[in-house]
Amino acid sequence: MKKEAMRDYATEAFRYYAGMGRPSFEQARDAVYRRAVRDVKMRDPQAVIVIGEKAVRDSMPMLLDIFAVDKTLELLRMGGREYIVRAVEWVYFAEPRMPLRRGEITARVLKFCTANHADERTVYRWLRDARRMFASLRGLRM
């Protein structure tokens, strides 16, 4: 099997998104801002705003990953490809905070195939399509 350059990055982005509770871009941005502002002990509101905005700017790569994953799932649903969303949720969203062990993705794909009467190669192709859509939205080289 030929390895894609962005496969691991896209997989981890999907898992990170699931581990955060599937937030939208705005929800994640607000959480970063609130976390930064909560830790500030200044009374100057202008300084607090600057610190919150800096935290959001510093977290922008993570926020853009969340945006791309969220939009990928949304576009797949809008395009009538809910089966790909189900495959992504089954394979990548299961236990997102636990480190992946060798063969775990394969086991999840086989389990999905059995439960949903799908061919293994087809499911891998669906996952590849989702990763490529994510990479395209994120602006990654494919």
C-alpha cells in the first residue's frame, strides 16, 4: 500500500477533533479565549483582551484543523455521503484520547465492515476520501 504524505496528520486531526468533543471552530476559539482570559489576574480590560486574542492567534493551527475536520464532515453530509461520515466516526472517533496501537485501525475497519456489510477496500477508500477532503480544506500538500 502506498503511503500518503498527510495520512498520519489527517488521522490525528480527526482524533483530536473527537477528543475535544467535536466542537465547531467558533466553540473551540471561544474555549481558547476563555481559558487564556481566566488565567489572567490583571484588572485592565484592554490587556485582558490582548492576551485572549494572542492565545487565539497562537492556537490558530489547532483551530484550523478543527475547522477543516468540521467542514469535511459537514460537506460529506451535505453531499449525501453519510456512509463516509459513519466510517470516519467508527474508525477515527473511537477512543480518541487513547494512543493508537499497532493494527488498531485495521481492526476497527474490519469491525465496521462486518457491522455495515461493506467491503474492506471500499471502507479504506472512503477514509482516504475523507482525509483528502480534510487536507484540501486545510491547505495541505497532497
